[in-house]
Amino acid sequence: MGEEQQNLETIMGLIINGGNAKSDAMEAIRAAKKGQFDEADQKLKDADAALGEAHKSQTGMLTKEASGDPVAVSLLMVHGQDHLMNAITFRDLAAEVVDVYKKMAGVEFSED
């Protein structure tokens, strides 16, 4: 597989997994809003798993760059990184929103 194709697959991994993580985080909020806290917690775990996959893609590119093999920066790469960073932020915020719904329902939650 050529380097350009490999970079494209890595970037698509960022976009797809970042998008999946954000969707899972949104589903966690919707579940918590309905009082479905087990589902909300599972959706947050699903978001974490998707973020883990995205980080694997990102780490590969960062390792390559750090070892002296520059990675071409394209608009698509910037878009992928943007997806990942927004997903991370949204997932963190979703956990806080889920905790607020739990608190309003009188359910135990982690305050870390």
C-alpha cells in the first residue's frame, strides 16, 4: 500500500471514530435524559472505545513524524484532527451532563 493511501486510511480512521465517539456521547445524554443510566454509562464506554481507536490512528502518524518522516498536512488531515478534538471535548461534556441527570434523579455517580 502506498504512503498516500496509508495516510488517507489513517485520516479516515480519525474522522469515522471521532464521529462515532461524538454520536455515542450524544446518545449517552439522550439516555440519561430518559433516566436510562445503565445505557448512558455504556454509551460513554462506547465513546471511549471509539476515541481509543482514533488515538491509535493519530499515534501512528505522530510516531512517524517524530521519527523524522514528515507527514503531509492536508485539509482532510486537519478535518480529521478537528473531528477527534471535538469528539474528545463532547465526550467529556457528555459525562458531566449524564452526572447532572443522575444527581437530579438521586442516583449515585462518580465525582471525579
